[in-house]
Amino acid sequence: MKKKSLFILLLAAVLLLSGCSSLVLRDSAVDAAQTILTVGGEHITKQTFMNLYNYNLYSEQQYAQLMAQFGLSDGSVDTASVMQNTAQSFITTIITRKKAAELGLDQFTDAERAEIDAAAQAQYEEDLQTVKDLYFSGVDATDEELAAAAVNQGVTLDSARSSAEMNRINERLKEYAAQDVTVDDAMLQAALDEQIESQKTRFESNANALNTAVNAGDTLYYTPAGYRTIRVIESTADTAEDEMRALAGRIAQGEALDSLGVDVKQYTVREGTTTPNPDLVTAAMALAEKGSVTEVTQTTAGYAIAEYTDDVAEATMTLAEARDSLYDETLENARTEAYNAAMTDWANAADIQLFLDRLN
């Protein structure tokens, strides 16, 4: 009797636990299946939404940490912004897909399909590595474990292919929305005025900005007054000071910097410029004549000598001078504006409902 009672109790416990387990799983499934977003009758579930949200969040966290290493961020991430961007991504994707189907822009040739497949494979491998970094950092995972984790996050070759298709469709829709866009002189002049004001502000607020722009090969729509170009030879801390002074002696005897057999760099500097070195810039700005050189100056890296090469004249580009460099960018900006305006119209015409409160 006791054995029978014990068996019945154990069976009841198993049934009870099984019932609870099924209830938990069923509740979890119901929760995961909740609608978070609808666009034109198409539903996005909580599970689908959270897969993309978690992926986006991880990407933002990685980027924030990278920027923090360079002192450009505190390493934090605005999760509310990531949430909104994730929702926007779904909305844009659905609207784009529906509009492309309506216009017949979602059909591809065999050659285009091959290009899409190649892009998808490359993206899938990159996303797979991201999943590995996220869930198996410092851990040896089997291919099966990695694949399972990837699928759980919505990372599949099919999803990568869908993304590649959407990229191609986006290009086609942009062509469609911007097919009548042109650029005239008024638009180019407005773009030039904007560039000039932007560079004025940038160069006035940062004494190193002009030098950075020159080294980067940026188009100078505005060049401020007060700058001069200098040519510099520098040594490392391992180079003895007397070696640098020997070079200075050769310069004093009439040898050009280019004939010394050392690397010569050019900088654009003014009072307050700290690149390549504040003390060297101060000494170079004190030179009265073009072609004259500074004394050997100690720097944080070692020693340096600067030659005053030329003055930089203040200049503002005219439209005729800037036309070629501005045209492509202005046209692309106009095309993007037309596409964004079209997307806004398409979104306004769609029935969009968002239930982010269900994510709590």
C-alpha cells in the first residue's frame, strides 16, 4: 500500500511538473508570438523583433567600446535609440518590399541572382563571426553549436540572401524615385555656400583642422588667412642630437632638405597649431623669410628642423572652380532626398502600428 501510494504521488508529481513545464513553454511561446509591429497587415513577432534588436545592440556596443578606446565615446549605448532604429528597420524593409513588388522591381536575372548569392555568402560569414564573438568568446564551439546559436539570432544564409536582395531592391527604388532629379546652378551654389561656411567654422575653431584637411586631400572650398607651409625633417628619440645638428650644419652650408637623404614632410600651420609639435610650430612661425630654417628643436619624439616654405593665401572658391568637385555629391544628395521623400509618402500611406510596450 505504501509502495502504491508512493508511486501515485510520484506520478502525480511528474504530471504536475510536466503540466507546469508545458504551461511555461506555452506562455513563452505565446509571449514570443506577440505582435510588436504591423505594416500593411504584415506582422512582426516579439521573437523576430528581439533577434534583430539584440544583434543591433551588440553591434552598437562593440562600436561604442571601440570609440571609447580613442576617447571619442564613454562606451555607453542608448538602448531606446537602438529599439527605435530596429523598429524603423522593419518598417522600411516591409514598405520597400511591398512597393518593389507593386512596381515589379523585385525580379532578378540569373546574373543578378549570382551576384546576390555571392554578397549573401560574404555577409553570412561576417554575421556568423559576430555571433561567435557574442556567444562563444574564448570558448571552443562546435560548428553545430555555432549554427544553432546563429539560427536562434536569425542569422542564416537565407536571411543574408534576403538582405542582399533588399539592398538591390533599394537601389532600384532609389532609381525609380529619383529618375527626374537634376542639378542646377542654384543647387550647386547652395552646396558651395554650405561647404564654405562649414570649413570656415571648422578652421577657425581648430588650428590643426586645415593641416588635417590638406593631408587628407580634402577639397578646400575656403582657405583661411594666417597660415604658412613648412617642410620638416624629424628624428626619433633614438637619433642622437648631434646627428640632427650635423644635418642643420649641412643646411646652413646651402644643402636643400631633399638632398639630405632623410624623410621630408610638409605641414600647414599657424599660431596655435600643435601638429607636428607646438614648439617647432612656434619656431617656424617666428621665421621672417621664406627659405629660412629653425634651429634644432627638441620635440616629444626627438629633434626636428622646419623650413618656412610659403604663405597660404586666403581664398574662397567660385562656383566655376567648384562645379566639378561639387556636382556628383550634390546630385547624390538630391537623389537621396527624393528617395527619402518617397519613402515618407509610402510610409504615410501604409497602415503602421507599433506595440513596443509589449517588449517589457
